[in-house]
Amino acid sequence: MGGLRELSAPFVAPWPAGVAVRTRLKNLTTRDEEVLCLAGTHLGALASHDLKARCADGLDHSTDTWAARKRGLTAVSSSRWAGSVTKATHDQWALARRGQAAYIQNLEAGIRTITHRLSFPVGEKGSRRSPGGYRSKPEWFAKTRRLHVLKDRLARARADREAGRVRIVRGGKRLLGTRHHLDAAQLTETQWRRRWEAERWFLQADGESGKRFGNETIRVAPDGEVSIKLPAPLAGLANAGRGRYVLTCRVAFAHRGPEWADRVEANRAIAYRIHYDTDRDRWYLTASWQYPPTKTIPLEAALTHGVIGVDTNADHLAAWRLDRHGNPIGQPHRFHFDLRGSANHRDAQVRHALTRLLHWAKVCGVAAIAVEDLDFDAEKTREKHGGRKRFRQLISGMPTGKLRARLTSMADQTGIAIVAVDPAYTSKWGAQHWQKPLTTTNRKTSRHDAASIAIGRRAQGHPIRHGVSPARRAWGGTAPPHDDQSDRRGHRTVQARPGTLGREEPRPRVPGPRTRCVSPDAERTRATRTPKTVRDVRSQQEWVQDSLLLTE
């Protein structure tokens, strides 16, 4: 046990900090679409120039340079549009810096692994926790070349980070690369150009509390009327006062509609984004707002009515309900999803599986769902798993990055707490201690089902190894010996804590025998049954011992 790493304590995942809902802009006129395209193109060009200026500043950025950029944008748009553009620029630059740091860490991990394996002779086997040498001389030679490649990449990445230089593509690097592979993407140049321009448009504005309906730039009234503050060069296209353009359509949010209406009527800040889907030829409006920070419920309160342990896999979620003592109840459940296809399809599959999981949790009456706090960022590298390409693709496709965040967001409205636990050894110990005992002739317990029990017990603070529950100990039961009904292996162990009610009480008397092969009426039937064999009369007489004489 000395080689096992220290496990982190389970914790209740914090509630979501914000929410975003989307609706469609239906029945837009040709004039509406033309105005939206012109505004998006103009503001997108301003956002591109501002991002270029921010990247040129690098680490020399300050509030003075920010104010200078904002003043320049205000002259060709408006003060609020300038604020939205500069804020989006800073967020994008900060995201690129975080991605750059993760890229450097990935390169360093690969270099360490290759250097370690090259230090061993060719063909030498490694230990359980450390890889050995490479299998052949050609592989060893290829890895020496790759080591130099990774070192060169690391040197360039570190130089960029020290200089404050980042690589950003407005519209997406993947879509930019698609331009050179139109046949593989099944796109024409006109279709690609249309998608590229739509991705580079900028039609988003942050909200402001105290202003009318929570946003002065893109305003949505309680009755669904949408109006936009046009930039200064496009003010001639306005059809309403103060340079505003009102769309002919009306919008309504099917999801969280009452919550959105409450914020609008109270003039609380709401951010809006208008975007165009070229594949469907549709316009959409996304509304988002933040929640004030709230304190999560205590872990003990969340686990009062038991917990549902969930094991995340590449194609399904394995779940099992546990009572407050850590005992599995009922049958295991599986919620399947298919992660093949587009990103929207994968996201919809995950949301559908999580919705079914939450519905089942509400039916069971539990107030907590335990999931693993998975992070495969450092575990899916090519250097660690080598030629196990299928395994790398498997763990890369698992929705671990967004699963807990999406589950927490969806569980917010149901009142169910999400408990994150350390994922170490859950599959291994779950299969070791729970898979075989729970497998019967009518039910085959899988390794994933057993892992869900281990996750739930770890969230409750119980050891993963199964034993006697406090409920059974309250009836006077103890863990049975290993191989027979004798106590020659020592004192029987129990699981109940000192504070468990009834732990010292005897087992209640249950009528009937303790074996299942005899009916409960066996004792009464045996007492009234006439013996079939003739016995000696003396053996049937009752013998009573005389009382002892007390003498002085």
C-alpha cells in the first residue's frame, strides 16, 4: 500500500456561475438580414484590428493602451460597442495564453517520457509504474529524432510565452485549414467563404444593470421585440429613434423563459449574441447572465438520502444507487450515448444521457450524484501510451472536460448536488470487491457497474471494500468468516460507527427457520404432526429433575 498515491477528499461541485439560453430569430425580412450582415461585418473588422493591436502590445499592455484602443473604436462605432469589442479581445487573448501554457506542459511531459525510456537498453522491460526501454532499434532511432523535434517546439513555445506572443485566428484555425481541403470537407469555395465570413462577424454586447431591459446595445423587450444600436457609419439604416434598428420578428425563450423575463423587467444585466448558422440558413439569439456566488450545501446534508454513483465511459454512463450506509440498492442503470458525428450531435447525446440520469435520480429521491473528477489532459499523450492509438482515441473522446460542468448546470434546477471524487483505483478496486459478489445467475455485474459503487462509497466516506453495513450491524449481524461458520479466524469485524443507533442491540426474532429451503410454518407443522414410526414408550415420557435439597 506504500506505493498508492494520496487520495483527495470528495467535495460538492459549486453551482454554475451563469447560464445561456438560445432562441431562433424567425420570419426576418430581407432588410433585417441585410442590416445584420452589414453591422456584423463592420464590427467584425473592428474586432480584428483591435485583436491585432492587443497582440502587438503583448506583455506591455496597460490601462492606458486599453483606453487608447477604446477611444479609437468609439469614434467608428459607439462607446458600448467599443467596450464589448475590447472585452472580447482581452478574453480571447487570455484564452490563448492558457492554451499556450497547456501546450508547453504537454511538450515537457513528452520530453520527460522519451528521455526516460531512452535511458534504458533496447528491449528492457519496465516496472508496473514506470515504462522500460523501446522494443526495437528502429523505434529507438525514431524516438531520438522525435525528441529533438519536441525540444525545438518547446524552445519556440517558451520564447513566444516570454515575449507575450500568442497565435490567434479569428474564425477558427480548423476552419482556416479547411480552405485547403475543400474536397474532403465537401464544400465549395463559395460555401467556405460564406461560413468564414459569418464566423468572423461580431454581434455581441455585454449587459449593464440599471439600464433599460438590462442592455442598451442589443435590447430585447419583455414582449420579445429586438432592437440594435447601429454603429455610427450605419446610423442611416435606423428605423427607430436614436440610431436603433428594430427587427420585425418577436422572440421567446422556451428554456428559462420566466427567469429571463424577471431579469428584463427588473433591468438586470443580460448579455446577447446574434449569430448566423450557414448550414441551416438560420439566425439565432443567445441570452446569457451571471448568478451571484452562492454557498454550496454541506457534503453531509447532500448524502442524507443516499447517493447515485456514476462511472463515465466512452459510450455510456454506468450508475448504481446506494443507501446512506453505502449498500447498493436495486439494479444498475446504464445511460448510453453515441459520440460519433458532429460536435452538435455529440453534445446533444451527452445532454440526453444526463437528462435521463437526473430524472432517475429524482424518482429515487436522492439529493446527490457522485462522479469522478477526471482530467485526461496529461494522460492521453502520444509519448505515454506509445502505439496504443485506439486507447488514446478512446480517452480523448470521453466527454470528461465538460461532463461535470454540464451536469452541475443541469442539476441546478433539480436541487441535486454533484459530488466530485478522486478517480484513483475506482475501477480496479470496484471490480475486485464488488463485481463478483453482485454477480448472480440472473444478473451479470460489469466492471463499470462495480466502479459506480466504488465511486458512490468514496463520496460517502466509506472504504471501497465491502463489509457489513451499519443497518445490518444494528440488527446484530457481523461479517461472516472467510470459509466456514466457525470463528477460528479471529474476532468478526463490524462496520458500524460508535454513534450508530442500535449497534449493540440483538437481532430481532424472526419467526420460522433461518434457511430458505424450509417454509416458515415448519415448526408448527412439525409439532402437530403424528410420528410415523413406533417408538419406545419410555422415550416419549417426560422426565423432570427433582429440586435439590438445601441443607445446612
